[in-house]
Amino acid sequence: MEDRVFSHTQLYERPKLYDQKRDESQVTTVYNLHSILGKKNRLTVLGILTQKEDTFYYLEDHTYTIKLSFAELEQADPDAFFTENCVLLCEGFYSNETFMVKSIEHPPLHQHKSLRFKVHDQDYFGCYNKLRLKHSLEHVN
């Protein structure tokens, strides 16, 4: 999933060891969950939405699991459907062992110039071969 997000190099980047001063049209830095612990500023994280037995929602990645609160939610895509086990990009801040979500969205699709969906050129289920065989049998009869 990280590869999908970071393939959009003009939109997202991984955190760097140095702090750069950038203008308002900056690239969004996406942090791992363990790296936001103790930070008070607004950050963007990527993870999988889960719900534990305690009925709270959590965001998980390969580094950490963090409790979520939607009490401060300002923006969510009204056309999106958010459910358990979906991957989310969340923007918010860390407070009292909880990530306060301000904005939530689905990550973008993979952007790779060589990635093409050539459904008409690929016969994934043998459908074209069956049609071709049926067509050739009709011509024989």
C-alpha cells in the first residue's frame, strides 16, 4: 500500500531527517504511526482501520497500532465508504494516547506509467478462446 501512495511523488513523500521550509503547495509527508508518538502538530499517517474488542477503532501499520478518535473530524469524502480493514490516509494530531482524526480519505490508486489495464488484450478467464472456438465450429457446420 505504501508503494501505491508513494508512487505519487508529486503529492506524497516519506519523512526526511531534516526539516525543509516549503510553500503552501508542498508535498504531503506521510508518517509511520510509531513516529508520531508525542508530537502535537498536525500530521498525515497511513494505516489499516481495525476495531478491537473494546469497541474503539484503531489504525495499524507495520510499526504500531494507535487508537483513533473521530470527535475532531472536519473532512471526509462523502462518496467514500470507510469500513473495517480498509486502508486509510488520515490527517490529525496525537493527544492523550489517541490520534485525533481531522481528515480521512482513501489512498490514491497506483500511479505507474507502465501499469496498464488491458482487459481486452488479456484473456484472463478463457472467454475469448471459448468464443473463438464456438465461432469456428459454426463456420465448419
